[in-house]
Amino acid sequence: AAWHAGLCQGARTPAMSQPEEHVDLTEREREIATLAAAGRSNAEIAKRLAISHRTVETHLYRVFKKLGVGKRERLADLL
């Protein structure tokens, strides 16, 4: 499917937007994603884990990219 999509100059289908069946998240990415999926804000997560707000944002960016989602609400479904 990826090869065929490459022939279509960036075409995307819903199936291509779904994450692969097995996605490797680091332990910290999983921890932050779980807290975000539970409704915690970035500031709350940062305070709880004693890390910066920016670090939380970076981890969530990577999680969203790996899972192919753009909203926190989808995390709970995928974790």
C-alpha cells in the first residue's frame, strides 16, 4: 500500500492513517501518554514527573507521530 501511495504524490487513506499493529513507545512516552489520556494537562504531567513542560510536549509529539494521531482523546483508545 505504501508503494502504491508513493505513486500518488502524497495521497492518504484512512487505513494509512492508522498506526501499525505494534508501535514501540519508550517507557517514558507510554507513561506520559497514559497520563495525557487520563485527562492530565501538560503542566500537571510535568509537575508529577518532575520534568519540564517542554519535555512533556516533546514526548507527546513523538507519541502522536508514532501512533498516527493528533488528539489526546485518541490515546486512550490506542493504549
